[in-house]
Amino acid sequence: MTRRPIIAGNWKMYMLTGPAKELAAALAKQVGRLADRDVVLVPPFTALAAVKEAIAGTNLALGAQNGHAKNEGAFTGEVSMAMLVDAGCRYVVIGHSERRQFFGETNAGCREKIKAAFAAGLTPIYCFGELLAEREAGKTFEVVRRQLEEGLAELDPALAPRLVIAYEPVWAIGTGKTASPAQAQEVHAFIRDWLREHFGAATADALRLQYGGSVKPDNVDELMACPDVDGALVGGASLKADGFARIVQFRS
Ligand code: PEP
């Protein structure tokens, strides 16, 4: 089964609208016509409109870094999934480790957001991974299993194949320490086995698994060569057009 690769660039809390537009325009020029992979730009909320305009008419897609589980309401400072669709998003990142670490997001909260994202017509990118202490204590699979069980507990099996999962070991995010291809593949295979057990072979074969954690132009090829790595969620290295364009055009 060949899964369509999906590379997403998470710009985090970087980029005012001017530089965001420039970066998006440069990427539109360099990799905007690729038809054999999905490429998603995930700017901060304030730059969504500028990036949308810069990538109009290309194959690049727009994503958001977070969204609220409720459709609307008195939730000052929050943005609903419907608002993200309205802003031109097709994807939403859910449960990024920085949201978990700094904003108290939980697996149960992610579960609600995943449901809301699908209900609004977005593709959720559900992120999770173990902390360094958990890995060193030999608890990686236990932690990942819990993140799967709790986050995906109420996922409609009919929607499951469309979900994107980003395995992002927390110790590799923004640290320059990348998981080795063997480490990434081991956890991805575990996730795919779990998916097979809970949603069946067709879903497990179709669902795309991204690796995230210090993906760079010089390590993307070996990571993408792993049989269960179908894409990458890229933070720091997505902020420079040439580097991200090279990541998008991985060779494996
Ligand atoms: C991320 O933001 O999801 C990420 C993986 O960051 P970095 O590539 O900088 O480690």
C-alpha cells in the first residue's frame, strides 16, 4: 500500500504577516506544483490570511496550530474549527507537545478537538510522543498507547483513515536531537499495529504517520525511507524556504 506523503511546516509563534507572505510565496514558487504529496503550511493565526493569499492557486494547503472543540461561544481568545475553515484551513494540528507542556492540553481534550475538527471538515493532525524521562524509563510504548487510547477513544471508524498522526518524541522537538530512523520506525510500527487492532487493516494501511522532531534537510531522506514514516511535521526547519523545500522534496 502506498501512502501519499504529507509534509507540514509548523511555524509556531514566528512570522509577522510580511515575512509570512514572503516565505509562503517562495515556497509556492519552489514546491507549489508538486502533485504527488501533500504540503501543508501552518502559520500562526494572524498570518493565515496572508499565507492563504500567497499560496492561492498552488497545491500547498493551509493549516492551523490549534482550534477549540466548541463551535462558538464565550471562550475569549479561542478560535473554533469552523473559523479555521472560514480562514481557508484544511488541516489543524492538535495536541502539539508545546500545547500540552505550556497550556495544559490533555489526551481527553485532544479527543474532543479531533471530533470537532472532523465535524467542521478539517483534517486533524494528532500529535503525541514521550518525554525523555519516559523513554529512559522504558515507558515509550506505554505512553504512546495511552495517547492513542485516550485521544482516539471516540473516533468514528469511518473517519479514522483520514486522520493524520504525528509521532513527535518530546526530547527531539526543537532540540536538534533527532530520533534515529530505527527509533522512529519502531514507534511508527507500534502505532500502526495499534491502529490495525482497533480500526482494522484498511485504516491502518491508509492512515498517514508523520515523524516530528528536529527534521532537517540532512536527515529527512533516511527518516522518509522508513516503511512506516509517511511524512514529517517540521518546526524550526520550516521557517526557511530553501531548507523546507528540500525537506518537501525528500529522496528516499
Ligand atoms: C514541531 O514543532 O512539531 C517540531 C517538530 O519542531 P522542530 O522541527 O523544530 O523540532
